[in-house]
Amino acid sequence: MKVFIVFAHPEPQSLNGSLLKVAVEELESQGHEVKVSDLYAMKWKSQVDREDFPQHPADERLRVTKASAVATYSGTLTDDVRQEQEKLKWADFVIFQFPLWCTARRTGVIDMEKEFCLEKRAMVVVTLGGWKEHYSARGIGGPLEDLLFPVTHGTFYYTGMEVLPSFAMYRTDRATDEQFKEAADELRQRMKTLFTAKPIAFRRQNGGDYEIPALTLKRGLEGPNASGFSLHSRNVEDATES
Amino acid sequence: MKVFIVFAHPEPQSLNGSLLKVAVEELESQGHEVKVSDLYAMKWKSQVDREDFPQHPADERLRVTKASAVATYSGTLTDDVRQEQEKLKWADFVIFQFPLWCTARRTGVIDMEKEFCLEKRAMVVVTLGGWKEHYSARGIGGPLEDLLFPVTHGTFYYTGMEVLPSFAMYRTDRATDEQFKEAADELRQRMKTLFTAKPIAFRRQNGGDYEIPALTLKRGLEGPNASGFSLHSRNVEDATES
């Protein structure tokens, strides 16, 4: 069979590099064909921007989802993207390999000393093409605040900030002027209460709620239906209600 | 007060660009000072690599976490990172604004037509500095498979692939040769069952489990303690047990 490994790590001599070798050798010894895309070695351009759509008029607003569809169906995707798509089409099995910090990337926040962040507050402002229902408690995309947990809890709160609930605008691909106006009004309201609104009640790492050093939540602290990320906030509403 | 907005969108004329203006205007009208980092306009380099550590010897293995600590304490961080840190230190409030697709970025998979992916299988191989317990059902980092949900469910499964449980190696910063050998053995075993192992039992979008078009899970299909992302798999074990 054919296996395509997408590998993201800047150092070939790393533990990740060694694990990659283990996987490739094992797969080949079983007779599988293997292709590896080493994203760092390829200097893979990770952000989507105008360069990806050379046919798109320079003076015209770029709508990424639409431009991407147009480029796909008109056969004008850039060569680097097309080559990766070919590998993907070729493969029977796809593996993504990366260290977890690689997903956080170089945001300028991640490497900070924690003391920078104490006494600060933070929030996410996010837009989504999908419906609000898709990201509700029972929605197929998962609850929005859970999707954002690696940022709100893993980045903001972990570095010492208080985090407000996220602001989201949905169905942005088809937004009417009226819908934009509503969202803008709501955003304005949120901007008025940055320093007074109640933050998400994430539990303190060393506040007594966790076993040390395993950092697992002590038994009996959660609500009857809490699980997953919601365990780590106090007084979460029943997460199974939408 | 001082508000720092980190903005990630390639198109200033976008809906996101308009929302940014709304926020800035509102904040300034309240007398706040505002700084904006427009990551695309700045051509922000998002990946961490050797260029970030010019003092690091070219022939020496790069350990990102360590190199980052050394650069921070020796004052040799690159100017672009330092400038962002200054803004962060300056701020009382931090806002991250982005469209949700921006977190997925340009992986070469995201823009694919779904038909490429049918009949394929996929999995994640990930390494973590933290302990396994930190990413267990009750661990402070959140359950690992939940952290990876945007990749396993949002990318792989959404484009039509069957997804195997992720392979993870923990505490990699201090791994001994013995620990590496154990992980390598486990990875070898996983590589032997790529095409036979049981995939995660994610529910089919149009398989009858969801209300259409809201795509919310129908009542009563989940186990007694399921919530969050685990709602979207069949036969999930009680997620509150660690």
C-alpha cells in the first residue's frame, strides 16, 4: 500500500526525526511505498495569501474560500500545492507528524516568560463560515469554546492572563450588510466591557483542584455532566444542553 | 488602558478587516490606546526554525524549547519577536482575531476536493513535552484526542478519511534512550496495523445521527457522561474516567 507522511519539525536530528525514520523503515520493511513531505526542509509556505492565487486581480478583494475553489476547478493552483495534492491522491494512508508546540507555532506569545502576562486579560475574536448551531454544544464541529481551548487555556491562561469568552461571527461567507451591522454592534458592546466582564472561570493549576504532579483534576469537583475541556472551568453549565 | 490586537487575515477589505476597524474605533472612542499587529501585512514568519536562533551553532542539534529559553535569557531573540514581546508587555488586554480557517492554514489538504480522500485512512503522530497524565481524561491540558480533534475530525474525517487513534510520545524533552526505544517499538507496532486497526468511530454527517441542516446531534444518542467532542464518536467510553 502507499503511505504519505507529512512531517513538521525543523531539526532532522531531533527525536521526531528519529521517530520518522522508525516509521519509514518499518513501513518499507512491510513492502509499503512511502513518501515523506518534510515541510521545514521544503520551506513550505504555511499561510494562505494572494501569492496562492496569481490569477486573482490585484485590485479585487480576496475571498479565500472562493478563490481557492476557483483555482481548484480552473486548474490554476500553484505548483507546490498541486504537488502535495498529487501525493495525497496517490496515498492509501496519510500520517501527520509534529511536536505539539508546532501547532502553536511562532506567535510571539508562546516563548514569553510568564511574568509578562500576569494581570493581563485576553480574548479571541473569530469568524466562521459555518452556522452557529454547527459549533454549539451538540454541533458537529464541536463547541466553539472547546475548539479554541488550545488558545484560550493553552496559550492565554497558561501564561497567566484572564480570558474572556470568545466573540464569534458565523456564516460570514454569505453575510448581508444587516448581519454585519448586528455583529459589529455586538462587537462594540464587547469592546466596552473588556476590563469589567467576567472571565472564564478556568481553575488555577496550583490552586488545589489538581493532583500534583500529575495535574489531573481531583475527583468530585466537576458537575454531573462535565467532561473533556469543561472539567477545567468552575461552574460550567451542563455542557450537554445546547 | 492599553489594548493589543493580533490580527491574522490576508485581506484588509475582508469582513475581518471591517470588524477590526469596528473594534479599534470603539476602543479609541473610549479613550483606550490600541496597537495592532497585522501578521499578514507584516509578513510575519510563523514557523520556528534555526533563523530564530542566529547564535545557535550550525552543526549542533536544535532543541527548540531550550534554544528559545537561552535566547530569551541571553537577550538574543530576533528583533521581530522582541518587538511583539514589547507590545505584549505594554498591553493590559490582548485580542487574537482570525477566521477559523486561518488556524488550519495552508496544509495542502485543506483545499482538497473531498473525492480525493474517500477510501483513505489517516492518523496523527505527535510528541509532547508534558506528561501523559496532563493530557489524560482529567488532565489539565485536556484529553489529547480532544486537542487533536480539529485535525482528526475537522481535517481528516471531514474530507472523507477513516482516522486511527493518534500515536503520542510524552516527556520528550527528557527522554532517555530506553524511553525512546519503548516509543519506537510502539510506533513500529502501530505501523504494522495501519490498514487493519479499528478507526475512531466518528459519526457520519449524513448518517442519520444529526438534525439537518443544524448538524446538531439528535437527543439520546450519546452515553450518560459524554459531552464536548466525544458526542461525535459512537461507543465512546465514559469520558470522565481517566
